[in-house]
Amino acid sequence: MAVTKKDIVQRIAEDMQLDQTVVKGVVQRCLDSIIDIAATTGRLELRNFGVFRVKKRAARKARNPRTNQEVRVPAKLVLTYQAGKNVSKRIQHESSPGQ
């Protein structure tokens, strides 16, 4: 099941007993800040959460599956995320079999 930004806002608002419109503004500002910092510095580290990095993906050749014609895919910048140790441990614990 996919979780949306709205779901996150509702959960935080309920847990902290805050108005959803206030929480929505804070969540959106946080997401905007992550994008702005990653775009301007190329790296954002959130301790105990993980690291966002901007990496250059090289140009490559690909094939159009409909026509089988070769096409050139240009180089581009992509945002990557590497989970921190705490996040990795939590995911392994939450996703372990038998739970």
C-alpha cells in the first residue's frame, strides 16, 4: 500500500494534536528544503536517516521496444538516497519474516 503526503500529514497532526493545515505547511517546507539543498550543494546528510546525493547518469544507448530502433538517452542528473544505519536496521526489523 502506498503512503501519500496526506497520510503523513494526518498521522503527524493526530500524534501531535495539531491542525492539519499547519502540519501540511511544515511537511511541504521540509520537502522543499531537501530539494533546494540537494540541488544547490549536491549532497544532504540527515544524521540517523540517510544521505541524498545528486549524481550524474552517463549518456547511453537504448532501444525503443516498439520499433527496435536504437535511441540515444542523454546524460542527466538524478537524486539518489542511501539509508542510514538506523533506517536500515529498522527496515530489517520491521520486514523480518515471522512478524
